[in-house]
Amino acid sequence: MRAGRPRIRPAAGTAREFRRAGEREKASKALEHAISLWRGRALEDLRGIPAFESIGRRLDERRSFALEQRVELELELGNHQALVGEIRALLDGRSTWENLHACLMVALYRSGRTTEALATCGRLRSNLVEDHGIEPAPRLQRLQHAILTHAPGLDDCGADQLAGVNAA
């Protein structure tokens, strides 16, 4: 994994630059390229050594962030139907990843699958309450309300506007 690491940072940096310039499709492709450089967990063979466990977790978090950013970009580009299966696969074993659940809810809603979007929120809430004793973040509660009320901006908003729905 170490050999591939120097190529990942520039690709992710390029994606950030494209996104700032409003070139979402190029940003998504750059992130897709960066993500494709990863194979399995970072530093898998060295995870038994405490220092490498920490570094490996940090690198895995960078990959997760890149995945989340790419999904948000694809939502902005209107590729919600194609994302549903991909997001569900990413959520396997990550039953409390709130941001990605929010993306799935939006993708389902935009695909005309409102009931599934709301069921996704219900499952997330159950997982959070049963496993951790906490409610979903307020932004997810607002997103659920926006879906329930068919908020007009939810149909075509980009991730920056979705963040407004989620963070307002």
C-alpha cells in the first residue's frame, strides 16, 4: 500500500481543485481514480503493530472521505439511480455512517423510491439508538422531514445545497 500512497494524494488534490472550479464531473473522475488505487485496508499486513494500526486507520478514513465526496459529486451530477447499489455496498458493515445514509436517502428519493428512503432513515435510527443510545444528527432529521414533505429543493440540489438541508 505504501507504494501507491504518493499517487493518491495528488489525485485527491486534483479532485478538490476541480470541485472548487465547479468542474464536478472532472472532480468525480479524479476521485474515482484516487479510490481505484486502493486495494483492501491500508497497511493490512502491518496492522498488528500499534503505530501502523494508527496510520492504517487514518489512511482508511481518507479513503472513506474520498468515497463520500465522490458520491456527493455524483448526486450533484444527477446520477442518483446509478448510485443506489454502490452506496448500499459501501454501507455494508457500516450501519451508522450517517453522511452516506443521507446520500442513499437522497438517491432513493430522487429515484422515486420515497418509501425506501424513509425506511433507510428508520434503519439508521434503530442502529444508532440500539447500538449507541443516540438519535441521528439533526441534519438527518431535517432530511427525513424534507423527504416526508417532498421539499422542492431536494429534487435537484447539489451536495452544497444538500448540506444546507442537512445543516440548517
